[in-house]
Amino acid sequence: MVQAKKIAFYLITVFVLYTIIASPERAAELVQVGFEGISSAAQSVGDFMSALVK
């Protein structure tokens, strides 16, 4: 099981590096979309907590 996790980790790492090298513009767009999603989720949690306090 540990060996499978290592292999999966290496495959994902190679894929990410290949994506960044092959098309850096697309990789930057994907990172931006990810950060926007995280930001939106954090804003929603903040709004929810504020509504609970009121």
C-alpha cells in the first residue's frame, strides 16, 4: 500500500511538472481558478459564521 502511494505521488508530480512546462499559461489559469474557489469558499464560511452570530 505504501509503495502504491509513492508511485501515485510520483506520477502526479511528473504530470504537474509536465503541465507547467508544456503550457505555463494554462497552468497559471488553473492555479488562479483554484485560488478563486478557495477564496469564495472562505468568504462563504465567513458569511455563514457572521449570520450565526447575528
